[in-house]
Amino acid sequence: MALVPKMLQVLGEELAVVWSDGAESYLPLTTVRRLCPCAGCSGERDLLGRLAKPPGKPLTRESFQAVSTVPVGGYAVQIFWADGHSDGLFPYVKLREWAEHPPDLPPVSAFPLLPVR
């Protein structure tokens, strides 16, 4: 049986998933966004396996706010972010993997496009 979400929704600052096997996962939206698999965020490999990655775009608070989600086939979810980004397709298998073995990412320390108060 393929592992698919029975329910997937944004709850506050987390992506909550109830899986077909009954397990529940809560992934921080900051982690999900920083692991965006699209070519613009993660880069893409050429025929020789070399990674081509564009310069990183500055992230703002809106970069970590999910506006909506749409299932893609039976294998992934597309997340629409408040900053307009929506290119990444997040495979269910990766979401489950990240929930069970959280990736080691450095903390996000600043949001450079926010006004200083």
C-alpha cells in the first residue's frame, strides 16, 4: 500500500499530515520551505551530474507562510506560499522522511526584507 496522506493541512506554523497508516506528522513550515525541491531553490543537475543552482533569493516572513496546498496526482503536494512562490512539488515520501528524520538545517536568523522597527 502506498503511503499517502488521509489529511494534510496547514496548522499555524506547521504542515500537519495524517498518513494512511495512522501516523501523524507535524513539519515546521520553515523547514518545508527551506527544503523546496524546485530547480530555482535546490538547483538542477546537467547531463554530467553537475549541480547548477541560481543565487538564493532573500526570504521574508511571507516566505514561510503557506496560503494553500493542492495535491498533485497521488504522490505529492504543491504548496502556495504568501511570497508568491509555488514551483516546488513536495513528494509524500519526502515529507514522511523529513518528519521521521528531521534534516539538520541551520536556524533562520534574519528576514532581510523586513523593515527595522
